[in-house]
Amino acid sequence: MSHVVIRHEMDGSIPGLDEIFIGGQWRKPLSDRRWDVIDPSTEEKLTTVALPSEADADQAVAEARQAFDRGPWPRMSVQERISIVRRWTEAMEAQADDVVRAWAVETGVAVSSGEIINKAVPRLTWGTSLAAAADLPWEEDRGDAIVRREPTGVVLAVLTYNGPLSLIAMKVVPALLAGCTVIVKHAPETQFCARIVAEASREAGFPQGVLSFLPADTPVTQYLVSSEGIDMVTVTGSQAIARDVIIRTAPRLARTALELGGKSPAIIGEDADFATVVPNVAEGAQSMSGQICVALSRVIVPTSRYQEFADALVSYYADRKIGDPLDPSVWVGPLAVERAVERTKGYIKGAVAQGATIACGGKRPAHLERGYFFEPTVLTNVNNQMTVAREEVFGPCTVLIPYDGLDEAIEIANDTVYGLAASVYTSNNDVALKVARKIRSGTVGVQIAGMSLSQPFGGVKQSGWGRECGPEGILEFTDIKQVLVSGGASFHQAAS
């Protein structure tokens, strides 16, 4: 354990600050590459840590390859794998408070959000996977053939900075239960969280090589994606990242599962009760400062109630506290990185140039002189052809688009290259369900924002392919093998 003073409110022991976790153990890095951990609340450097190199990546791939091709993990019974994975999840749950606080310090996400994202959500998600794994159709006798589900191989799980334990629950736990070996590529902005989670895995008893944790930067990530030893890449990220992954995996036709961004619509019905709807939409749009893939960034509002809704939303955000993410009373902290602030500013400036109006926000909070803070921003006078309505901001910016009639609202909602999430709010559930069925999206919430992570989750169109969570999330990491039994019908017999 290495002691680091993270901030005056929090100092503690973060494991492996000068080491890399490969194949189940801490090792000295194979280069002198370092990463400065910056506190987004103060813009100050907290410490510097070892950063994985290409040589470290090669070592992780070699160990994962050996563990899959010759080791016990893929050959264990499902119950044996469940037992070991469960021990790991229990160790992570025991360390969840440390993850919440470390995440707040290194990415700026308020502990109030961290309590949900790193405690309640992963507990539900990996709990569902652990419960489902034993009863999946791993092998079925279908009379003329046996159909088997077998692990795909060595998996590279590329995570973002916006939910370390939730993303592990969505990607890594299912892959392990399927029998894959996994290299967890954390975002470099989550150096502390990556190390806490890696240390927790040591207590579980994984065989050597099954798990590695590399909080690597872009060049090493791209090197990993291109590695011949990686059988499957599962990614949470942007369209640009996904295109790069596809190009790098194409020569060897490696499997990919892509959970990408969104420009998620919320359709507000003419009869919606704003007293309950506005808080739900507001939280769904800008919790975690909008740094979440399913953020309701396009709110489609009936023209007759447009100004009423805008005023209510602005009023809600005016009462939210922005500040130190370690303060439990704070609603949102800073954005994770400076480039996110600049990106958000750029989209807002472009929207105003195209005719949008800033109803609230659009700048740094007056009481905060340092840090990557940005006010919750609502833009009105927006149409669906504006850039800010078509591209993912991944920041605290919500646009309000007027409509006349539900058919037009549905048309606006579907007029996007994305299809990750959506919500419908109306006092009539039957109407809401009819609208939900017409929206092209992997998830649609009726009278609620967000998604269920105990059920299959993923996107359509340019929001990606593949599914995470639920039984389908485990089967995503398997290949189907047909074992033809002598005496059963075969192609040659049928053709003769």
C-alpha cells in the first residue's frame, strides 16, 4: 500500500501507485511512464502514478492468453467461477466507500451520485448476473446435436471515467462468468479507482493471468485493441472511439461489443404533470454534469407549454448546489477534465450563433474561481437541425425543442443517428406505451429516466451493438458450438 494525501478531507492508502496490476499481482512497470493525477475541483496535481506502457500491455495479453488457452478458468464449472467472482464483488462492495471518495476526488463526481453509481447500481447488476449464470443454457441436447455456449476468449474491456464499478458490473463480471480472461482498460482519469478494484480482486483467488487492470492512456489503449492476442473488445465510449476500434480489429475480425453515446430524447406530453416530471427530467438530463451516455439531452416539449416547462426546469437547476464533490449536500461537482469544459463551451457558443437562447447556465459558477466547474445549462429556441441537438455534448447542456402533436414529437425523437435511450412522460400510460413502441432506441423509460441494469441494455443505430446486463450480457461473451451426434440428422444425410 502507498500512502497519498488525496486532499485535506481525505488521505488514505491507495495500492500500487508505482506498480501495474498484471495477471493477478502487482508488478514493477516495464517503463518510466507516469501520469499526473489532477483534482478537477482545484486543478492541482495530487500525485503521480505509474502509467502502463506497450511492454506492460504485451505482458498482460500474454498472461491472459496463457490463462485462457491452457489455464483452468475456462475449464472450471460455472459454479466454481461464480464462487470466485462473488468473492471479488463482495471485496469491491467492502471497498465501495473508498471508491466513491476516490472517484469524487479524481473525476469530480459528487459523492451523492457516487453512492448510487458505485454502490446501489453495481450491487444490483452483478447480483443479477451471479444469480443468472448457473441457469443459462450452457449446453443443450437438441436431439440431433448438442448446442454449447463456450467463452469467446481473451476480452479487452475498455471503460470510461463515468462509473468504475458500474462498468465493471456491466462488462467484466459477465465476461468472467462466461469463462473469458479479461484485461480491464480503465480510463487514465480513474487511477485511484482502478487500483482499489485491482487490489480487491487479489482477495478473490482468481487463477494467474485471468485479470489485469491497466489504467492506460490513448496510445497504449490503441496498441491493446490492435493486439493479435485479443479475441474480443467491449467498449463504452464515443462514436469516434468505436470507429477506431473497428478499424483496428478488422484485420483479424475480432468480436466487438459497442456501447456508445446518445442524443436521448424525452417527450413531454401535453397532459404531463410538471410537478413530478420536471425533477425526473432534470436529474435524467444533468446528473453527473451530463457526463453519462443516457442523459436526456433533448427535451421535446409541446409548444403550448414550452415556456412553462422551460421556466420550471430553470427554477429546478437554480436550487441545485454546485461545489466540492466530497460535500454530501452538493448536487454536482466539476467536470472530470478541462477538455470537457471547453467542449461544452464550444457547443453552447455554436448554438447561440445558430439562434438558440441560453435560458440558464452557460458559464462557470460565480462563487467558484478554480476547478472545471460549469453551470447546468438549458438552451431554448432550439430546433432539431442545430448542431447542439444532433451531436453528443457529454456535458451539462440540455436543449428544449417544441412540437405540435405526438406524431411530430416522435419524428423529432427518431431524427438522430443515435438510439441509446429515451423517455416518455404523459399522464396516460397507454399513450406513453404506444409512443415508446414507436421510438427507435435500445431503452425507453415510461414516466421515468434511465435504464434497468438488471435487463439487457444497449443501443441501436450509431449508439452501438451488443447487449450488456441480464442473462444476455453474459451470453454476449460466448460463442455457439454445434456438436453433431452420430445418428442425428446432418447436412450430408439431408442432401443424400
